[in-house]
Amino acid sequence: MKKLLIANRGEIAIRIARAAKESGLSTVAIYAEDDAASLHVQRADEAMALQGRGAKAYLDIEQIVAVAVDGGCDGVHPGYGFLSENPGFAKAVAAAGLTFVGPSVEALGMFGDKAQARALAAAHGVPVLAGISHAISLAEAESFFAEYAQTGILLKAIAGGGGRGMRIVRSADELADAYSRAASEARAAFGQDGLYAEQLVGSARHIEVQIIGDGSGA
């Protein structure tokens, strides 16, 4: 790999550009029409404009892959959020003959869908919180809340991560608005508005594990 397109914006794009430079790679930044003056544009070796404004431009798979090809890139780094956990994006990048810097299409298909990943964990005996492991309707969310009204529930986006598309619900009166807002935020951030639900655990702490591979299976 010699030339990397950074399919993101902001701080993560800046960090990727820095790491790529340290590794001897040239970089291409992309930017929506309203991001032309953003710092990440200045930190890459080249910058190419996207048609469209806001998050929607960074969710345009066809356009981003076309920009990568036109820019002579041989790799694409998705950063986090946006299309980073979208198997369709990884598949489109590979179909264009480029390297997707991230998990395989198969892994993204399994773990990019948080409800499906939750179901897989449960199927293998991994303890999970009480919850619903599929995209839920508002009626299902209401039924689930009725079971866990004492603790409250958490509505979470099936796609993406980073706290986007997530709402705590502690009373029945909050549920409809929380559901609508979480779905809207998920749709804007990840292009998908599906939500799932889990029992709320207050003041929780967690251990996060980052897994890094070299693409060879080692």
C-alpha cells in the first residue's frame, strides 16, 4: 500500500493522516461541501471534495469509492463512525480492487450489527444483559421497558458505536421521544436507524479489548 484515502473527517482523520505519514504512506482526505476549511483537510497530502453537505456526504459509498479510485489510492481507512462498520462499504472497496483497512466483510457483517453480535455471544454462552437481540419497534421497546421499569433500559443503535444513537430511558413518559431521537441520530450518523434494547446498569464500568490483525490470519 502506498496511497491511503481517509474516509472520515475531524480528529480521527487527523490521527490517521499522522500514523500514515509515520508509516511512509501518502494520504488523501475527503471533505463535504461545508467542511472545506476543516483541519483534517490540511493535514493530508491531498484533499478531494465530495458532493453534498454534512454527514450524508460521508455515508455515500459509491461516491467515496469513486473518489478513492480517481485519486489513485490503493487503500481506504474508514476511521470510526460513519461507514466504518458497514460491510457494504468494505465490500465495495474490495470490489474496486482497493484494500479496506479494517475487519473482513464477514466480520463486519457479524459484529457491525450489535444486535446480531449480542445474539452470537449469547449462543456461545457469553453472559449478556437482559435485552432484545433484533431491531425493535416502539411497541416492543414499551413492552421491554414494562419488564425493567425499576432499573430503566438503554436504547442503542444497531449500527455504529461511540455512543451515537443511544438513549437512557428511566420512565415510560420518556420512551417515545427517546426512541425517536435515538433512531434519528443513528440514521444521521450511520445511515441506519435500527435500535435494540438492554436493561440499564447504572454506574457501570467495562473493559474494552482492541483486536489488531495484519491481514494474514496471524
